[in-house]
Amino acid sequence: MTVPLITHAKEVIPGGVNSAIRVSPGSDRFVITGSSGPYVSTDTGRTILDFQSAYGATVLGHNDPDVDRAVAETARRLDNPGYGVTDAEVTLADMIIDRVASIEKVLLVNTGSEATYLAIRVARSVTGRPKILKFEGAYHGWHDSVLVNTGTPASRLGTTYLPSTGVLPGAVADTLVATWNDLDDVEAQLARHEGQVAAILVDPILSSAGGILPQPGFLEGLRRIATAHGALLVFDELITGFRVAVGGYQSLVGVDPDLTTFGKAIGNGYPIAGIGGTAAVMDEFSNVPGGTVYMGGTYNGHPAMAAAAIAVLEKMDREPVHAQLDRLGARLRAGLQELYTSHGIDATVTGIGSVWFPFLLEGEVHDYRDSLRHDRDLLVRIRSGLLEDHDILVTPVNWKSGKLNYSHTEVHVDRLLAATDAVLTEVSR
């Protein structure tokens, strides 16, 4: 008897997947064998309409032909020389600097965790200070100093919560945790630790808690507070960068951080990320003579990956990518809100542009603690119903927002709304 491939996957890969977040209801029933546009296909013969978009990475859709062509053409002429710099890296750096107002120089890496790690290291070097401040519920990568108070259970609020074993308490001793959308809390913590905070690290929307938007003036207030206390302001735009706007969320609010980390959407699923900022800060890296902040990586700026990012930005220049994403996202959020209301389910559908999340609760959501009132079990039931009964993927995991991509059309949005209506009818019985 042939063993199902997913069963064998669990025999050779811990849990059968290579990232913890890929474990969710339904993920243990098939292996993905193909992808195209808004769809993924499985070894069990299913074709699934994907609204997760690789957690935001595939902003154009799976296997975008222009991006894939650029990668293939570059790979045929140039692999990874591991010496000096390639023309693709220089071109991409120029394009990012042209599009993101706060960035004067760029370093390319492979993942978002690497980028935020480097942002913290250089901030500590530039300021000579040990502490960083992040926000309750925010995720900035898997490395120790930021893997704290992410997904904090209600019983652990107000304490130092580590969602992983193997992290030494000392690794997070210099990580302060503030309340999202609460400038008074941020101000108080920097005042309490005056002269010790190197950086305020912030995702412009609280993506890992469902995508809670900043209140008007919040990000502007962080800029003011950071400047007043001599700390660097770091925008972690791994989710928002190049997805909500070419210039990132910072371009929508007119706030210039000292450093920006980015990735995901810029490569349309190919592994590339980066950190950019003012020349004064970026020149502290040891790539520059006299720089003292070490960074390295054999695959940093891999030319084929840089070519993917160049193709993404070029497509955004010539086609109405964000206009379409904004239009479909607004229609989807409004449609979902209407459906939940019509089925008598308390819900607040939030999001921006191509990003959405239904908080299943009464009232608005301003911070992580508000999000704990949300009916996570009902959300998982709804999303599991979409996947199992309608072949529609919005990952059945709490707090993970859905994400449209440029390959989605009105027809796909209509299908999601119709399927959601059917699932809500079932769960409301």
C-alpha cells in the first residue's frame, strides 16, 4: 500500500512542514504540488483558491510570468558569485531608494527575521544603548530578543511571555513591551528608562494580531517620542512594505522612520528582504571602512532574487496593481461586514488595501488586549469550512489576516463572499 505523501512528509520533516505557522486545520491532508495565479493544487487532485498569498508575499499572484521570466533570465547569465556586487543588486537598491522616501542606502538579506535582527544590532551600536521597545502582540521574527509577548494569553498579560522554550531570559531582559495605540505608555516607558532605549520597533499595522490599524496620530507620535528621547524609530514593513503602497505604509501617513525593514511582497514569494535607512545609520555597517556593525550572508542580494524584486517594482510602475488591490479589498471588507451582520454575528472587519481580518466581537479593536475578546474558535470553524467544503484557503489560524493579490478578480471575491455566506449559514444553526 502506497503511503500518502503527507504521511511521509511527517516522517522526514518535523510536523511535516518547514515553518510552525504552516501547521493548521486541514494542512495535514494534502501536499501542494502546483501554483498559478490565485490557485494552488494538491497531490489529492484539489484546486484551491488561495486568499492567504503566502502570508502576504505573493502580491502579484503565484508564478507571475513577468517575475518568473526575470528570475530565469538572470539565473541563465549569472548565479551567485559570492564576491563583490552584481548589477542586479545595484539596480534594485536604486529602485528602492527612489520609492521609499526615508531610505538613502539599502542592504539586502534573505528573510525578515534577518532584517529586524540587523536593525536592532545597528540601532544599539549607533545609540550606545541596550534596550528596544516593541508592542504587545507584535511579531518581528523568530530571533530571541523580539520573540516575546507575541500571542500572549490573557493570563500572562503584563508579564514577560515567551512563546518558545530555548530562549534565555537574558535574551529578552532588554526588550520593553508597550501597548499598541497608547502613546502615553510609550512615553512613560522611555522616560522610565531614559537614555537606555536604542529603538522603537513597530509594525505600522499590528499584523500579527489581525491587522489592528494605528489610531490617527499614533505613528506620528512615535516619531516625536523617538526623536525626543534619542532613540531610532524602526518601521518593520515586512507585511506593509510594497503591498499597501509602493512607498510602504510610511508613505500613507507621511512619517519617516530612521530604519525600515522589508521583504515578502517585494519578491512576490522569492526569498529576499532588506533593511534601509539614513546614510548615517547604514554606514555603521562593517561593509563600509570604519563601520563597526557586522553583517554577512552568502546569499544576500542573490542576483536572481534581486531580479524578482526588480520585476515586481517594474510591474507596479506600469500596471494599476495597488488600485486594483485597494478596490477589491474595500469591496471584500464591506461584503464580509454585511454578511456577518445579516447572520447576526458580532464582527468588526478591519484592514487596509488588500489586507483584511474579521474580529468576531462586539465593538472596535484598538490594541492586542481588545483582540482577546474575539471568538477565535468560531473564526477557525469558518475558515476550516471554507477550505474543506469550498476549496478556499484563508489559513484557519487565529489573527492571520487574509491577503488579496493582483491575480484576484471580482469573480474570485464573489466566490469567497458566496462561500462565506454558506459557511455562516451552517455555523449559525
